[in-house]
Amino acid sequence: MMDNARVQILLSTWNGERWLPELLASLEKQTFQDWQLLIRDDGSTDQTLRILLKWQAAHPDKLAGLLLDGCHLGSKLSFSRLVEASTAPCLMFCDQDDVWFPEKIELQYTALRRLEAQYGEATPLLVHSDLVVVDEERAIQAVSFWDYRDFAVGQRKQAYLLNNVVTGCATAFNRVAADLAFPLPLYAMEHDRWLALVCAWFGQIQALPHPLLLYRQHEANAIGAAPANANGLSTRVEAWSQQAEVFLHRFGERLDAQDSKLVTAVAGLRHLHGWKRRQQILHHRLFKPGVLNNVALLLFA
């Protein structure tokens, strides 16, 4: 395994034979070339492994490692394994079905280095960018994922307890952020959501307004771009609460009294029901962006 690249791209694959060739071709066209690919296959049963081995043979210097344990962990834990196996100072998550624009690595790596110069290399740092939403055939569905989802990408750190605006495949982060956030705790909602939460509270996040990849939507998306709705809101409150509890368990000693009180309030939501839960939401102002979102939160949480 070679480990001297400045950037490692962390790719989790699972039955991605249809999409992988286009993704790999887009990586080869990057304007910044000091990168290597670290791959974990999540138990594919199609031609994914054959495609990866063929690419490895053609680009032996570009592959930092191919992790094959035969287990199907799901994307969240698969990406956690990749972060744990990584060695580079700059890391980028990568989805098998996307297409990266040629300047993606260069712009995100440069932005991350600027943040390091400003805040110091010991600070957890994360850079993320906008995405163009496309369908299976690459027809454009939305020129800005942030506009499509009405994201407030400059949100305060407290908002990350309930609301994520960072998309993993559009993210670059430094080694300090990786070491602080990973391995992923069991009740972290997603790998990118947890990483953003940790960086928002203990580091810095910079949003680049440039769309830097095609974010492909299809029936097999693990998460996808569709907006959340009121259905399942109670389940999401349970997930926010569990995630806040593990956040408190891991980082409680770093929090001041006011922050600790807020995180404890979110962690306690799942133990409350009916009016008591609404009262907790109102008292601690545990709101999401948008009036309708908060009406739904109070009616259906």
C-alpha cells in the first residue's frame, strides 16, 4: 500500500457495476493528481470487484488499498472502516454513482489548506460544496442541491444537532477531524452527519458555493436527495436524541454548561411524549429552518 499521497479518496462500493466506470473516469481527469483511492467493497455480488481489479491493474500507483472482508455493513459503517484505514492528511468521501467535476479535488484541497493556515493544523476542518442533482441518465434535476433542499449552509453549530447540510460525497476534511470523529459511534445517524456535527462544534466548516459533482439519483440510492417530510418525524426525533446522547457521552467534558444543557435537552427528547416533548422543544428552541418544518415538528414529533 502506498501512503504518500496528500489526498485519499474514500470509496465504498456495493453492486455498483452500472456507475463505477463513469466515476473512475471522472477521477482520472482531476486537475489535481496527488491523490490515491482507498476502496472498501461492501459485499458486492455483481461485476463491481472485476471492474475495481481491472482499474487497479491499469492504475497501480493510484490505489492506496482495496479492503475486501466480504461483509455487508451498509454505507455508514463502511465509510467508518475506510476512515479508520486511511493515512493521508486530507480525506474525501466518494459515492460510486457520482461524477466529479475535474476541479473538485483541487478546489477543496486548496480551501482546506487555507483553513489550516487560518485556524492551525490542530483544528478539525471540513470543506463542502454544492452539488448538481441529476437522474440516472444524467439529465439535470436541480442545478443546486442546496437550493433544492433550501439548505442554510451557514447554520450555527447548535443547528447540526437536528439538521445536516453537509453531503458526504461533496466533503473534504483533515486528519484531525478524522481522528476526532471516527470510529463512528453506533448511534451516529450517518457518517457525514456525524462528521459535520463534530467539526461544527469543535472545529471549522467552510461551504464552497460551487457545484463540484453530479449527484446522481436512482432507485438504489442509499439516502438520496429527496426532502424529508412529516412522515417518520417521530422516528427522526428518536434518532436525533440517540445521536445527541452519544455526542454527550464522547464529548461531554469539552462542553461548557450552556452547551451541555442544550445537548442534554436533545438527548432527553426520546424519553418525553406528547405535550412534555413539545414543551422541551419550545423551551430550548430546538427548531429547524422554516416555519412549516417547525409546525410539523410540534404537531408530529
